[in-house]
Amino acid sequence: MILDVLSGFLHIQTLLFVFAGVAAGILGGSLPGVSPSMTISLLLPITLKLNVVDAMALLMGAYQGAMMGGSISAILINTPGTASAAATMLDGYPMNQKGQTRKALQTALYASCVGGLTGTFMLVAFADGLASLALRFGAPEYFGIMCLSLALIASISGKSLLKGLVSATIGLFIAMIGLDPIYGTARFTFGNTQLNDGVDQLAVFIGSFAIAELMFQLGEGKDALSRKPEQLDYRSQGLKLKEFLGQWFNIIRSGVIGALIGILPGVGGSTASFVAYAAAQKQSKRSEEFGTGIIDGVVAAEASNNGVCGGALVPLLALGIPGDVVTAVMLGAFVALGITPGPLLFQNNLDTVYAVYIAMAFAILALAVVGTLGIPLFSRIMQTRKSILLPAVFLICFVGTYAVRGSYFTCFMMMLFGILAFFLRKGKFPIPPMIIAFVIGGSLESNFRRSLLYDANLGWKNFFTRPLTLAFLVAAVVLALLLAHGNKKQTKEELK
């Protein structure tokens, strides 16, 4: 049967749909505000007129392309095209500033492809077993995972752990804005109903990175803005095969992290990318260089967020439960095509399952081709004078943020967080801890409070009577202490 399905993908028409999906995904992912879910939603009407194989080719191509596309704007203009590309900016944009634009884009592309293949392999090999394991996760287990993720802040707090904790506290406070997740009462909204749904993630990301960076760039003065950029030597600035192969363990580990986190419904690619980034920094022999522009950080972020693609499809196919917003949109597409995801899918429509697997693999190959051809074009954006580029970047940020909710208030919040991040950077407060705490904060609080209600008789003891939860919490405490000790030791050595 699998050979029959594979032969269906070898038609010119189907291959064109794969490449078209990847191209549309890259374009949508690279534009701030046009998320992967929005890109796929725009393609849904087209899939209704296609057969299952062509529809899978188009959808999976767009999914993979959009996840990688977010890294393009993250590297070029310090603005994440997608929420999961926020971690890519930490090293991708500094590489761009050092004149390594082409290398950064190539690293993001090829790490995305290998990470995507890792996620696809896990989807094929462990779909049934991993989906069943995910069902055993309740609120206490999710809280444990969030605590473990939050503990990684100690590794990216820079020279001052205290400033990192202050920054993280600000992020947690921002995450609490909106309606109470349990009782539905408004908190910190100051009577503004537009804050009831909380602060939009993309507004925080774009404001904290892009707008703050624009303010710093504008502070360089008129001469710096009108200076003509240096011409890039494309041959000398490319990614070397030896460099990329040296990252093989980082890529596989990050892809596995992304796939495993993708399996857990509601966690998302942004959490996966930050967790993989922190794990790479902890294991690296040059951890102190993270955030200054090294390929290790870009590899970890991009391999993990494309690994999420395969992981998020596991509960969708095996259980009919979407792992994230994108797969929720895909669930609607499957139903519209007459496909019902769930356990019976593997019994009654095994050819459809194989079509998804093969479409993912072809999409990754198409991503490598389209991305390689497009990188020289993307790189040339940096040859534009800052006096032209910066206003264009601001316009993209404004339009992208407005497109999220169709509200000028979201744009106002973007500017507000840009100003906040500008002053935090002036005060040498690290921005990544704030972003990680903001991303994790909502799930951390809601799962903590649900855990307390999980068994009213046990209350807080719920965290210690469930082995998996206890293991996560102990690991979080140990990891936080080890990272804090390493951070303190490194700071002392630098002061000598």
C-alpha cells in the first residue's frame, strides 16, 4: 500500500503542489502577523477541490515552509515571523550584524530540514505509543514540565542572575494580564476589555525585539543611517559542511525535544525552541558565546520548532486531538476532506496516514530546494541603506501586528513593549528571560491552579503523589541550582 501512495506523489502535479505549499508557507511565515495557522487557513478553500494526496502535499508543504519562514525575518530584521522563531533571534540576528547573514539563513534552513525529518521519523515510529503517553498527562504533569522549562532561565540570565530573575518576573506579570483562567474575572486590565484575552504574543515579541532594536538603531545618528552597507562576500560567508556536521548531536537532540513537546497539546513551538536553546547552551563547550551570534543557538531553535511539526501530528492522527493551533486548522481540513482522525484512521484509512507521512518527507525536501534558491535573495535585503530599511521594517511590524487582531490597540501594545524592552536593555537586563516567562506563564498558572483542584482532598499534595510530576519538579530544582552555580562561577572567572 505504501508504494501505491508513494507513486501518487511522483506525479508532476503533486510535486508542484508540494513546492507551491512550501513557497506559500515561507512567504506567510516570514511576514510578521501572518502565522502558519493563517497561511494554512488561506489555503483551505483550495484543498477542498483537490484529491487527498494533492491536499496533503499542499498542506504539509505550507506547514513546514511556514515554520522555517519565521526565521527569515528573525535573522534579517530581528522580528519573529512566527512565535516559534523568537528563540532564533537570540543568535540569528547577531550573526546577521556580524556580516554572516547567508550563514545564519543557511543554518536555519538546513537545521529546520533535519529537525523536521527527526520529527517525521518520530511520527512514523512512535505515533501510537507516544499519543497514548500524552493522554496520561494531566494538569500536575504539565505544571512540572512548565517548571522545568522555567528553570532554564538561570542559564540565559547573563552576568547577573538577579537581573535575569527580575526580567522573568516582569514576563510572568505580563502573562497574568487578562481573564482569570479558572474564575474568569478580569485582572490587571485597568477596565480595558481589549486586554481580556491577555496581551498578544506577537505584539510582545515584535515590540521587545524589533521595535527596541529600531530605537537603538535610530540612536546611532544620521551618519550611521545613511552609510552604505558593505557588500557581502557570499562565498566566504556561507555555511561550511564541516561546521554543520559538527552540530549533528545538537540537531538531533533539538529535533527530539521539539517532537516530544509537540506531542503535548497546547504547549507549542515557542516553548520547544526555548527549551532546546537552553539545553544546547547548557551542553555546549562555549556556552558563554550564546546570544552573541553562533550557529549552535540557531541550530537548536530551528531544529526544535520544525521537529514540533511531526510531534504535533501524533495526537491529531492517533487520537483526533490537535497538538497546536495549526493542527487544529488541519483537523478542520481533514474533516472537510471526509477524513476522521483518531484510532480508527489507522484501521480504515491507512493510505491517508501514509499520505501524511510521505507528504511531510517530500515537504522537507522541497523546503531544502526552495530555501537554498531563495537565500541569496533574502540576503540582499541587508544591502539596503538603513534610512530605507528601518522605516520599511517599522511598517512591516505595524501591519503585521495589526493583522493579528485587526486592532490598533495591539499596535499600541507593541510600541509599549518596545519602549519597555529598550529601557531594560539600557539597564543591562536580559530580554530572553522575560520572553520565556511570558510564553510559559499562562500555562504555568492555569495548570498549577487546576492541579490544586484535581483532588480537593489532597490539594498541593497532588504534586508529590504523582511520580512523573515529582520527577519533573525535582529535575527543575536540581537544574536551576546547577545552572545558577555555573552562572555564578562563570561570572567570577570573568571578573578575575
